[in-house]
Amino acid sequence: MGILEGIPSDAKILAIVRRATFGERLHCPRCGTSRIRRSEGRFRCTGCRKPFSLTSVSWLSGMKICPRHLWLLLLCWQRRFAFGTAVQVTGLSHITVRRWFRRFRWNLSHESPTLKDFVEADESFHGRRRRGVQRIVLGAVERRAWRFVVRTSRRRDQESTDRFLLSHVERGATVATDEAYCYQGIDTFFGYPHVTCNHSRFVFGETNRIEAVWSALKRFIRRTYDHIHPDWLPDILREFEARANAPELFVSPLTFLENSLVAVPTR
């Protein structure tokens, strides 16, 4: 496959991990000294005598796959390969691929934006209610910049939507929603100029972009993960949001590692 072409060697990948984790100077993560001795692929500080490795001081701790497999898994995840395809490309088990995809989601260096200007907000339901796996998702999208925030919610009530808007939408921004009762009063109490559309009559008008977000989310889950456990939904939403708001994290494994492996502080 073409994806296998241009994969760096194990030594180059470890050099990338070392630079992203420690910076330009290898040092002890406990005391900060650069007096380090190397033995059998591990390091030991000559000051505090703490042993460590290139991966033990970051979220790569406990990694039991080779560096090339790590790079391939990142490529498959960034390009939204299905699990079956990732298993064929890497030669790893389905369980291993799923676990590493989950670990990549957990370590996304992405912060949700504060939405401004004209914002569209809505709720969506994911999963089947009759099976007891349905979850509520609240979402808001900034029309001009096409940035959005999506979060799970226990309830579809006024308290939940108010808290969501106050956390992610700048005061003074115009908010367009449907005519659901949970959005009533956001102009009076919180100062959001409020525009409404009657979705029950299939009038979407000012909220068509948030509807596009829901369609994209369902396609993303279906094509990439096929099906998910309801407990995974918050992590999937975090990944979906990061792919839109921080696309630079998904350019290559190099950019992801440089942004997610925080340099070990010196003391």
C-alpha cells in the first residue's frame, strides 16, 4: 500500500519522540540534570539515580509496540481508516488498534474555542432509545469561522442548555436556535440576541449549519467506527471537534507527536 512508503525508521521515530518529549537536551525528569547514563535502551540519572526511557515519562508509557507500528497507527487514525483496514495495514490485532485509537483521542492537545458573532445552537440524539443507549448531544457552531463545540448532556432542559451556552458562547453573540422551551429567556437573562426557527414545520433558516454538523457527525461515526459504545461518545465528540477546529493535528504523525508529547519540565 502507498501508506507504507516513506515510513521513518525506528531510530528516526525515537529521535522525534525524544525531541518532542525532552526538547533539545536530554535530562532527568525528576531533578533536571543532564548527567545521564544509557544502558540497554534505558537511561539512568547519575544524580538521583532515577531510571527512565524515552516513552516512560509521557502518554506513551507502557508502549509494547515498535515505533514503526506507532507511526502506522497514527497515520491510519489521522486518515480515518476503518478498524479493519488499520488491522490489515499494521498487522496488529483489532483490540490493539482500538486501544491505540482510544489513546490518541485521550491525548489530543485541543481546547474548545469560545464561539463569537453569529452562533447556531441545537440538540441531537445519538443511539436508539428503545435499547436504552440513546444519548443527548448539545452543539453550537460559529457561522463565519465554521468552528463548533459538541458535548454530551444528561438532560435536555433549560439548565443544561444555559450552562452549555455560557461555557462556550461569548456574551453578546447572536444565537439562533429552534423554538424549544429550553432556549427561552437566553436574551433576557444572559444578553444573547436570540433568533428562532420552527423545526417542527421544517423551517431551518438560520440553523442550517448546525444541522450540517449533525449530519457530518453521524457520517463520521458510521464510516470511521461503524458503531460505538455509548460511553465512548464524549471521546468521539472530542475527536470530531478537534478534526474541524485544529486540522493541523491531523496533517501527519509528526505534528501530532510534537503537539501531544509535552516537554518534560526541568526542576
